[in-house]
Amino acid sequence: MKNNIYSIILLCLFGPLACHSPNERQSDEAVGPGGWLKGDTNEKLDEVAHQLGGFSRTMVEVGYRYSELYWAGQDENWKYADHQIEHIIEAMEDGLKRRPERKASSHEFMEEVLPAMEDLVQKGDKTEFLEGFKSLTASCNHCHNQEGEEFIVIREPEIRTSPVRFR
């Protein structure tokens, strides 16, 4: 299974290079003679995995999507809110593949809290959504506490930084 994953990653990373002439391939910044991917295949794959990061990169995306979800609810832009929940789920699933040891602490968030938020978005009631969002926020903080990251405290957004607006 591990070799199949490596093969897929290699194909995605290096497959497009097969379409270039040898001179173009040599100038590629990633894999050329002076490129940042060095060593044998396993060393290169380890470096790519390092570049993808662990769970902290997942949390950056989830934090962005969390804020966008909040403002989507404020705007009653329910399609955009649904879009954000889908991407939170996707980011979390990808992060949990890289860091499966985080799965236990994320179980309630993934299996109960996010589905409840999806239901609230489908209802389209702003008041209920905002109450549910408080539970979402509490769940984030609970998970951080379980992971020994109690110093990472999540609060509802106060300042909108995205240019996305509805109406």
C-alpha cells in the first residue's frame, strides 16, 4: 500500500516533467541539479511530506474556513456556509490522514458538531445558526484542550478580512 501511495505521489509530481524536453527538465526548480528535492526517491518523498506539513497547516485552513463560515451565517449566505463546512471536513480529513493520532480528539467535532452545523445551514435560520456556531467554537477549544494546546483559544471572529460578501 505504501509503495502504491509513493507511486501516485511520484506520478503527480514528476509525471508532468515527462512532457518537457531534457533542457526544460534540467531547469526545473524542484528536481533539477540545483533543485530543492534532493536524494533518492524516498528522501524526496519525505521532503514532499514535510512540505505538506502536519496538523498545523490543516488548522490554518480550518481557521480561515471557520471565519468564512461565521460571516456566511451572518450574511445568511447559506450556499457559501455549506461550501465552508464541506472544505472544513475535507481539510480535517486530509490532516487526519497525515496525523491519525489526532483522530480521537476530533471525533466529536467530525461526527457530531459539523453534521449539526450542516443541519443548521440547511434550515437557514440565522439565530439558530449563530447559537450552533457557539457550540462549534466550544468544540474547537475542547479539542485543543484534549491535545494539550489549551493556549490556542478560539473566539468568534470580530473583524471580517475576506472580500466575499452576499447582498
